[in-house]
Amino acid sequence: MKTQRLSRQFRKMVYSLAFISGLALVVASCKKDEDDGTITSDEMAEAVSQTFSSQGGGLVVQTNTALSVVSTIDKANSQAKFADYCGYTGSKTMTSGSTDSAKYYIWSYGINWTYKLTCIEKVPSMFEFQAAGKALYDFPRMSSDDSVVNKITVTNLVSDSTFYKVTQTYTRVGTQQSKIGKMHKFTSTVFISSSNMKIDKTTLRIVSGTATVNISGASSSGKSFSLSGNLTFSGNDAATLVMNDTKYTVSWIRE
């Protein structure tokens, strides 16, 4: 009988230890899954990728807008002396927006432009553009509300080449709500710089080029972040973004 009582006590002890061990594992697992507010590389890459979107006033639609102005003046060369446009200045406001509830796409932007054609000895040398405005989007993977500034310089205006050469610096500052991963909210500054973009003079599409990319900011919980990368335009309305040794495909829909 004594042996039986000891056996029961032993079993109780084993059950208690098993329960405590299981509880400890649950607690440890919960602690491991706790969100400390750190913005992930994927979230940063998504914010960078969306700066190229034609929707929301992204870099690509701004590039297309600038080149449309250049192309209009360029084509006038066949009807009048191109030199007559030296010193030409202008301004315009670009606004757009749309809602597609079926695909969960909402976006709008308002961008103000000023531009000037500079000539050297009556030969067009460069077209300079300054752009600034507001842009927002609400897409399936992220939403954002931003201020945008951009400087674009277009050269190779009158050569026999079929390409325009473009240099630009694009900065987007705002607040993002991620819809991927742990769905963080954060503020960020995205800076994109390119000095060797080639634009087809007929289609006005980006043919090739590279850009340096940087994103920095802080999560809503105060966790700061910063990440740099490189982007290569592939000539098919897409580019490859490399950040934190990970490749991402960036694509855009032309309007």
C-alpha cells in the first residue's frame, strides 16, 4: 500500500511538472511573438516600391509628365526653329485621383510644376523641372499620405540619339500604414537619386538606368530605422530593387 501511495504522489508530481513546463513554453512563445515595433525590410521595401507607382503621383508618372513637355517642344523643331524656345518657361498643375473598391485601390495627388529650357549659343542644352505637392494612396499592401518634391533635368535634347538623358532627385515624406507582416504604422522619408536614366524619345518609357535609394524614419512606437539600396531599371515598365541583400521587383502601370 505504501508503494501505491508513493506512486500516486510521483504521478502527481510528474503531472505538475509537465503543466508548469507547458505553461513556461506558452509564456516563452508569447514573448517571442511580441511586437517590439521594429519596421521590417519588407515593409521598407514596399514603401520604396510604391514611390514608383503611376497612381499616387509616383516617380514614374512625374517622369512621364516632364518628358511629355520636352517632347512637345522637341517635335515643334520640325515646324519652327528650336532656338526660338530658348529661355522658355512654364508651369502647370497635375491632379488626378480614382477609387476602385473592387480592387481596393484609392489614390489621389496634386503636383505643381515649374520648368525652363536653357540653351547654349541658341542650342537647347537642358530642360529643368521642379515639382512639389501632395500625394496619397490606399493599396492592398500599404496606405500612405505624403508630401513630394522632385527635381528633374533632361539633356540630350537635339542629338541624333533616340534617347533623352535624365537626372532626378525625388523625395517623399509622409506616414504609412503597412498591411503586411505585423502591420506597422510609421513615418518615413524616401530619397531616390538617379543620374543616368534613358528615356525613349518616341514612347517616353524608361529604357535603362540605375538609382540609389534610401528610406529612414520611425515606427509609431518610436523605433527608428534606416535602410539603403540600389535600383536597376529593366526597360519593361519594371525595375529590380535590392535592399538588405534581398531582391524585390518594382513595377508600375502606365496611365
